[in-house]
Amino acid sequence: MPTSDSSRGGRGGGAGLGLALVSAVAFGGSGVAAKPLIEAGLDPLHVVWLRVAGAALVMLPLAVRHRTLPRRSPGLVAGFGLLAVAGVQACYFASISRIPVGVALLVEYLAPALVLGWVRFVQRRPVTRAAALGVVLAVGGLACVVEVWAGLGFDAFGLLLALGAACCQVGYFVLADRGGDAAPDPLGVVAHGLLVGTVVLTAVARPWELEWSVLADTVPVDGTPVSAMLLLAWIVLIATVVAYVTGIVAVRRLSPQVAGVVACLEAVIATVLAWSLLGEHLSAPQVVGGAVVLLGAFIAQASTPTRRASGEGEARGAGEARREPTAPAPASAPADTDVWG
């Protein structure tokens, strides 16, 4: 019945928004917890390895439950592990060791603009003027965040690492939207993605050289001693397990576009936490620039048409499609992508 389906879709959309918000809050606290560990002597890659390996251990029962998933969807599992897990986290943690947490995340939130590029040049689907405006705003706001007039007031390599995290984040949203009724269980994707990420990071980070003694002590958080193990537990359980699980389920219930808009709150949360807990203050132009980046990301994400909406627009005719706004695909049938053929 139409009414029943609509009601069910509405409830699913509301739950999806709630999950996306939880994911944004959980992800937003990762940098604030990780930076004191890095400043205490842990290598950024070692912190990433601890994060991913710990989360993989927690999620291992789900990986066993979905043990046939790597055989059924090897591309999805490998891509999620390499991009959404290892790539995003390694680039982000390496960047915050060189630049402020808030700046790193704001650079990372060029991802919606990059998603738009994927839609336009890879999927060859049209984009709206509003979406293009969002990209311009995001780039302009980023110029204020990094203070280009001062000759890039931050470490250039740190900024490049944050941009790398943005590129990997595009893979996260695209992969999480590999939808359809026969799509793999998102929890299985997360569990196996964490295992793949652990294997890759073990080879890169060489955890046998990790300074384990740091974890047995306290580390200063803006002058206040905090247990290193407590910070690590937060990073593993909240900022990874809870963040990834709620995030990928939210994308399945909504769409990459809508979930990405809500995820923009992550940058706000991380900046506020870094300001209050780590003393990383941003200047007035940087605050304004950050707001413009998020506004541009919001517009770019909200204006990116989904595959289903695009197809329906073509069926109605070009003139009618221009007059009607494109809506995200309903939760009962997530938008599909061309990523895996």
C-alpha cells in the first residue's frame, strides 16, 4: 500500500538522520583523543594501527558471521578497507600531527566537491548550478581557513595529507552507497573492511616498533593528565566502531548526499572540541572561512542528483526536470552506483 510504504520510508529516513548525527559526533571526537597520544610520542601511523586493529578485534564476531562476504564482494571489501578505513584514517592522523585538528577536518570536507566531480566526470551525469556554487564556496572558504594571503600559514605537507583524507572520504561515501536489495550487510562490510585495513596498516606502520610504554602512562590534554588507555578506548570503541557502523547504516537509509550533509557537522564538532580541550584557537577569518566551507559542502552535497532521481528526470523530459528539484532516493531503495561495474 502506498501509504504504508511512505510511512515506513519516513520512519527509516528519520532513523537514518539520527544515525548520521551519531556518526558525525563519534568521528568528530577522534582527532581530539588522538593528538595527545601523538604529541606524547606515538607515531601517527601507530595510533591509526591501534585504532583500526582494536576495532577489527571488536568487530571480529561480525566478520565471522559474514565470512563469505570477501568471496562474494571482493572489490567492495578491498576498496572499503583501503580507502574508507586505512586511507582516510592514516591521512587524517598524519595531518593532525602537523596542523590543527579543525583545519585538517575543514580541508577534508572538500570531499563533497570531489563527490560532485565524480558524478560529473566519471558517471557523466549533469550537475546543477547550485552544486557548482557549492564547490566555489567550499574552495573560497578553504582559502580563508589556510590563510593563503599569509603564504599558507600551515605546514604544506600537512595540508596535502588532509586533502588525501578528503579523496579517500569520497570512496567512503560512494562505497557505502553500493545499494540495492541484494547489497551486502553494511555491518559485514565494516567488519571485513577493518580487517583489510589492519593488514594494510600492519605492513605500513610496523607496529612492532610501537612505543607501548606511552599507553601505560597518562598524557596531557591541554595540561590535564588523562589515561592514555582511556583515550585509546574512546578512539577504538566510539570514534571507530560506533562511528563506522552508524555512518554506513545511515548512508544506506538515506543516500550519500544527505548523509554527507549531516556529516559536515563532524568538522564543527571537532573544531569546537579542539578549541575547548586542546586550546587550538582559530582566527576570525578562519572561523568565517570554515563556515563558508561547510556551507559550500552542504550546497554541493544537497544539490548532487542521485541516479534514480536523474533517471526519473530524463523520463519526464528536460524541461520538466529543470523545473522540479531532484530528491534523494527513498530509504527503501538506496541509490546505486557504477563503482563496481
